Amino acid sequence: MEDDAVALQDANEGLEARVRERTSELEASREEALAAARPRLPSSRP
């Protein structure tokens, strides 16, 4: 039973690490896309 709990904890930690990594990648991609789009967005200034 304890081995199962340890295995589950390890799996959970690994999954959480992958989620953090993927979230970071997505945030970077979003910032890159926004930066690329900014020059093409119409200015709200007159």
C-alpha cells in the first residue's frame, strides 16, 4: 500500500512539473505572438 502511495506521489509530482513547464511555454508563445501582432494593430491614438 505504501509503495502505491509513493508511486502516486511521484506520478503527481511529475505531472505537476510538466504542467508548469507547458504553462511557461504557452505564456512565452503568447507573449511572442502579441509582440508580433502589435505593429499591425491599429493605434488608438489620433
